[in-house]
Amino acid sequence: MTDSLPESLNAQFAALHAERERSWDPEKLARNVDQRRELVAKFDPAQVIKIGDQVEPFELLDVEGGTVTLDALVADGPAVLIFFRFAGCPACNLALPYYDRQLWPQLAAAGIPLVAISPQLPERLGEIRTRHALGFRVASDPDNRLGRRFGITFEPSDIPATPPAEGWIGEITGTGTWELPQPAVIIIDSDRIARFVAVSPDWLVRTEAPEIVAALQQLKVKAAA
């Protein structure tokens, strides 16, 4: 980790927002804040996967080629899934390197798989893994199928009626839709049961690494009891 970056992920997001307050056009900043506030207001926890839910088999596309399946991920114990928006998302480009520094070494040492998941097409999504030399796997969730099943996807309320301009979300992700996953961390155990679920409707608020590590340690204690 570089000296300029705080260890807390949310402190990094606070710094990002402070920089936007200094440099962004006020109208653009207000629109960004309003979008995040609206997502928080509309968030319904009842629609999201719950701790204790059985997770049905799924298959994702690894950006390095091949597939990522639930069966393979939990064959030897729990696995951690981190949902993010897309490779060019500024907040995601803070979050994934943070998890690589603060979370992945401990998971790798314990043999616990970590997969970062976005609906973006794998040929576009792979750039974020390359850019930050991430040690964990990055995978595409085609058409948001898994994210939708977990109840964590959303679409903005202000979708324009006219054809979207170049550079809109559906073009960036390659999905052709406005749908994106809310940032989320889900831990699934070897019995394919969700044991930890944290969903952040505000994309500038995300789960810190120590909380994930603590959940895994608690799961280990329960398994040994």
C-alpha cells in the first residue's frame, strides 16, 4: 500500500468525495449525491439474499478464461464473493486494490477463494485485474443473472426516454441495459449456505476488510464447535 492511501476503504471514499466537491461542477455533484441518496432510500433489505439462505448452483465467466462455479468455490470451505459495478468505476478502482492489500493475503493463506464479480463482459472487465495486478479472481456475471437472483441489482429512476448517448452504462458494461449490482460482499460456506451478507446501496460506502475477516473467523469457530 502506498503511503498516500489510508487503510480504511471508506476513508478513501470520503477523500474521493471531498475531491469531487472541490473539482466537480455543482450540478454534476448534486446529481451524483441525489442518485446515491435515492438508492439508499429505495433499498429494501427484504429483497436481498439472507443469511441462512441456500445458494443454488451458478456459473460465472473468469476474465482469464474458463468458468467459475459455486461447486468449485466451496469444495474445500467457504468462499467470498465481492460484487462491484464495472472496470471503469472510480470507486471500484479504490475498492478492489484495497481488498487485494487488506483482505486477499489473509484469505489466500487460509485457502479461501475470493472472486470479484461484475456484469461487464469479460473481455472488458479484465482490465481492472490487469491494471491493479489483483491476486484474486475477477469474473463476469452475464446479464446480472446472479446479482438479480441475490436481489442486489438496481436501475436508476431517471432513465432517459431518448436513445442513450455514447458512453452510457449499457455500452460500458456491454450488457445493453442500465442494470448494475449494488456493492455487496457475500460469504457462502461449503454447505452452500449464505453466512454473511453486506449490501451497500450507496456505492461510496462499502464493507471494510476487518469485518469480512471477523465473519470468516466466526464461521470457523462455529464449524469447530
